[in-house]
Amino acid sequence: MAEYAQTRDELLGHLRDQIAFMKQSASSYDEGFEGEGKRLAVIIRVLVHDTSNSTSLLTLLNKKNIKFYDSATPYAPRNLFPYSGLAMMRISTSEGASHVAPLDGGAPTRSRTRKIPFNVWWDNMFVIRGKDQQTFTRKDLVLTVANKEGGAHIDPKLDQAYTNLSRFNSIGWRAVIRGVDQDFKNTPVLPSIRQIAHEVLKTLRDSVVDLFPTTDPLWGTFQAYEEHCQMLNAKRLKGET
């Protein structure tokens, strides 16, 4: 059967759509629907993940050689505690303890401006290390959530190390609130996916300026997302969320 090669304009339309999808899912996640992290994982996969059978959208547009924002807190090899570089811990006397995506907030040690090559960002540095010493890269988290945890497919069997992280608290953190020792309400998996999406959106904002005219609606999407993040961070500083 004959095949049709999509034009560059059509590919740019797909990129515009994927960015809009990511913005909408990110906003929904931030409003409390953590399951949107699964859809964010699929969008990230579409944008950046190449295999022998499929080509990422950024590769199709010759944009894969860009550097990506890295907002992870630095890993200290001598630190024997579990490490969660993308998500941060939030403890509230009224709402309990949870892992959240810091976006552009968080500790001063978390960079807002550092960029690194894609292959390092994606699969050559881990962003989670549990108390069992198992480590996870951005690629590990995104592809597991997209391919096995309901983003685009559900697999009846999961890798045991990921299962320990996502089901049995292998990160190991607990909180004492008003004298009561308690578990965190979630794991760092989906908050880390949300933070990865934030890194991707910031990266794309910087790197697609030559692909779209300044009058394109895409720039309004980026502006709306930036305003959303600023408002969310302001609320967090006030303790409203």
C-alpha cells in the first residue's frame, strides 16, 4: 500500500497539539487529578523517545539535538539516604505528607536554568534512588508509566524494582505530623513525571522559536502555562495548596 509522507507543516501542527495537550494535562494534574501524570508520560514519549520502530516528533523535526532543562536536585554520592531528585516533599498538618512537583520552586539547590544534553537528561543520570539502592532515570519512569501503567497500555506484570517504588514505598520516607508517624499519600513517580513535563515545556519554549511565527497561538499556550505555574507557586508560598 502506498504511503503518504506528512509535510513539515503537518508535523508542526502535531507539535502544536502535543504542547497544548501537555499544558492542559499539567494544569489538570496541578488541580488535583494526579492520574493526569499518565497522559503526560505518553506525550513526553511521543515528543522525545526514539526506537527502531518509531521516531519521536522532535527527531522528525530535527530538534532532538537541543539541550534540556535539568531541575533535579544534585545527587550526593556520600549521602546514604534515599534520593528523589525531581519531586519534593510537602508536609501539611491539615493535609498530611505528599510528594509534589516543585516546578520552578523548591530548595535553592534546585537549578532553574541548568541545561544538559538529551542523552544525559533522558537515560544517563538517575533521578530516584530508593533505600534498596534501585535507581530510576527519567526514561525508566516515563516509559513504564506510558507503556505499562495505563498511559497508553496496561501491562499485567511490572518490574519488581518499579513495583517496590510505586506500591511499597521503597523510597522509604515517612512523616511525623502532630506526633503521629504516617506514610506519604503518594509516591514520587507521578510527581516526577509532572516535573519532567515541566522541564520539557520550558525546553520547548526556548527551542522552537525558529519554527513558529510570533503570531502563532502556540506562544499563547506557553504564556498561559507560565502564568499558571507562577500562580501555583505563589499559592504554595502562602500555604494555600
